[in-house]
Amino acid sequence: MKNADEIYQEAHTAGYAAGKNARTAAMIVGEPTTPFGSDVDMSKETYFVADGPCGFVKINIRPARGKFVKYLKENDLGYSDSYFGGYSMPIHQFGQSLQRKEAYGYAFRDILTSYGISAQTMSQMD
């Protein structure tokens, strides 16, 4: 059986590879032609965002106990989540890219669950 550091390193490596290889939906951001329009007025300033929408992702582990959670706490890799319960570890890799962070989070979660750690990936578009 692997120790908590080895599990973390395996999960991080899998997550980083998944995030790096994730396919993102590029987008153009700008002003619409009408106040509630769903188009972009190309005559005004626009921005190309190659990595798709921005957002936040975290891994939530419930219950917040066990050797792995103890390891996260000792290494300041998260926080006690008073809203959702358990212990949450935010994903800081890949800047603001929601899609890359989600890919990282799902791969990280899959490694944790393979070791019997109850975890879920939570995301929020910004």
C-alpha cells in the first residue's frame, strides 16, 4: 500500500497530464451588438481566449479524516470546507482555464478513489 505522499504524487502526475492534454473550446469575448444579444460585435475590441472559459475547481474529500487528509493538512494543501463539508483541495494549476482544471480534477479524483478515498471534483464557472 502506498503512503499518502506517494498517492498525492501519483494523483498530481495523472492530473497534470490530463490537464495538459485536455481539449479546450477556444472562445472570443467581446461586446454584443445589442444589450441582450448573443453575438459579438466584431467592430469593437475583442479578446481571443485559447483555453476556453475561466473557473474554479476543487477536490472535496468526505469524510475529512484518514492518513491522506492528514497529509494534505500537514502540507497546507487545502482547507476544511464548512459549506460542503469534508476537506477541499483547490486546483491551482493551469491558470484560469476551467476545462484544463476539470480534467486535472477528474484524473486526480480517479486516483484517490482507486485507493478507497471518497472524493469528488467540484467546479464553478467564473
